[in-house]
Amino acid sequence: MTTKMILLGCCAFMNTFIVTAQTIPARLSKAIHEMEADGQMKHAIVSLMVADVQTGKTVYAHNEQVGLAPASSQKLFTSAAAFELLGKDYRYQTIIGYDGVINNGVLNGNVHIKGYGDPTLGSWRWKETKPEVVLGKIMAALPKTIHGHVLIDDSAFSIQPLPGGWIWDDIGNYYGAGSWAINWRENQYDMELVPGKKEGDATVIRSATPAPVQNQITTGKKGSGDNGYIYLPPYSSSGFTQGTIPMGVNSFTISGALPDGPAQLAQELKQQLTVNGEYKIHHHKGGLQHTLTTIYSPTLDSINYWFMRKSINLYGEALLKTIAFEKTGFGSTEKGVELLRRFWTERGIDKGAIKIIDGSGLSPQNRVTTDAEVKVLLYAKTRPWYNAFYQALPEYNGMKMKSGTIGGAKAFAGYHKQYVFSIIVNNFDGSAGEVVKKMYKVLDVLK
């Protein structure tokens, strides 16, 4: 091949690349307008922001400054800020200690279990956090005989476990679990139900701890899946269930949110310890005099992996309160939100573009812009912890991106090749599955 032929070939390739690159905005515009013309989108709002991941320059923007409900794509804000403010090697601590005096294996005083919000304590996701491992560490540290109380110290975080704005249908179920300074088993439990023989039959609770008093879940069609809901608010011992589970199975398990995480830990300790005093949850600081052992969580980058991959709302709320605790000495959702919004405002995002009230995106009252989500992703790309952040993102449609789904809202935000993007749809009609197909069709332009 001659030099001239090589040069002509290179020029042809470059021209093709330039033409293709130049048509991306036009192709995105066409795809968005086709999507908006779809009957399912008649009353919907569609927002899309695409930028060049290297330069940060806008490739295409449509309704990018409109605040929309982002659902779990909002976790990007919490995740990136936690990496920066806490550090990827941050570990939670749970301190096991006492007041009084230990003589010959006898404690004359109180046991203290002081929490700082570890959302992994008793989690099944890591070998070292499993309930039996944690309980074993606590038992091994304590003296054989205790003349005093067991005090579960929940004072580092607010007594309010839930953010404002979470809806009644969510808060009794596992994805609506509250966040305390002492969390246990990810503050969730399983309820095993036995369906009836035919559709409409009553169901029976085979096992659950705690168990709502009134079970109103009935038997649904075969293969209909989990449509059962638990209504059990924080600190309550009385609730009920509604909805359906499918017939044709021996049993079916749904997962609920513990109404009191610290109390559940106390209950399980009570089954293993013998003490002369009581088991108490207290929200006032002080009393701990001596440390026996400290239980550490996995590092934040490992916690964030599950936070993003499995979209665990508890982790987002714990991280938000932890940011508040580390910066102010007290963990509350309100203070965490204030600090999170300030963090991103200082990095070039208008405060009005991130009107949020939680750390996970579960509240339907949250509003963010696609422009803001893209700015978060661009910021993360410049940071030393970016690789851990990127690897935690799930893969959908052949793209690394965080998804979000709540009633009437669907979102995706992430990276693909030289692009960073965010797409949010609110108030669509019909099934979310069909909307996802249409969103993928728009994003496929970037492939």
C-alpha cells in the first residue's frame, strides 16, 4: 500500500469519525422528540443531559434544568460526597464497654454498647458482619457475670429514624427501613407466609419477628409475585399487612422493616446473656468509662459497592447521618441534607437544582436536575476514589449507570465510552418496563 493510499484511508476514517460525532446531538434530538411523541409520554416530562467525559462540554441537553423526582439515581449525590467527606477507607465503629469495676470475671456496673450508625452491623453481606459473628465478638469481650444493666447507646443519631416525606406504603417494608446509631441485620426481617388453595383465600403467617397483629394478605394468581405490604411504623408493636402473594407455592417470603433496630439487638443479646439488671435503649450521651472491644465495619468503598449495586436505602440514610455526625457531632437527616447540598453547591451545582430531603431518593418529594447529576459524575471522574465509585455502578443496557424507580418516575445516570449522561422521566403512563425500553433507545445513540 502506498503512502498516498494510507493517507487517503486515514482521512476517510477521520471524516467518518467527525461526521458521526457531529451527528450525535442531532440523533439524540430526534430520539428524544420521538420518545416525547409516544402516547405513553403524553403527560410526562423527559429530561436528558449528555456531556463529554473528558472536557465536560455539553453534547446535548433537553429540559436539563427542570427539577424532577430522580428516585434512586439520587444516590449518586450521597455516594460521591461520602467518598470525599469520609474517605474510601472510612470504617464505622461500635464500642463494647462498661462502667463500674470488673473483679474476677464479675462486672459490678453496666455494659455499654455504643453505636455510631454502622449499617452493616449484623448484615449477611460480609463474613465478618454476620449476626453470629458480631454476637460472638460481643460475648467474648464481656465478663461472665454482670451485676447491672445492658445499655444500648443510640445517642449519636437522632431518635427519628426516618426522613420526612417517606410514604406510608414504604416504611414498614425492608426498603423503607429506618436508620439508627445502632442498626441490626440491616433493620429488616423476613415474614414467611402460606398461601391458600385458590385466589382470594386468606394467608397464614408461618414465621416473623416481629409479627404484625392483623394479617390481611390474601392469595393472588399463580406467578403474580410479591404484592404484599407490611404496615408497621417505627417504635410500634402493632401493625397489619395487605396485598397478595401468589398461590401454587408451599410458602412465600416477604421482607419487612424492623420498627426498632436497637431493641432487636437487645432482644437477641438477652437470649445469650445473663444479667441482674435490665436491657435499656438510651439516647443520652455519657456513662461509658472503659472500652472492652471495638467492632469495625467494612471500609466505605465496600459499603458503597452494595449501596449502589443493590440500591440499599438504609445505607444512604446512614451515610447522610454519618456525614452530619462527623461534621457536627450529631447525626440527623436534616443536618445531613444541609451539608450535602452545601457540598455540591460549593462544587458548582445550584442549590435549587438539588432539592432533596433524604440520602437515598426514596421520597417522592425529592427534585434534582439531569444537569446536576451529570456534574456529580464529572466531578467523580476527577477524584482519586473514582475507580471504586465507577466499579460500584450497576450495568444496564451495556452501560455503567445507576437506575432509579418510584411511582411514575424512572431514571438512569452514568458513563458510556466518552460520554456522561443522565435521563429522567416523570409522570409517564403505563408500565415502567415499557418506558425503560424507550429510554434505552435514546441512550443507544451513544453506542
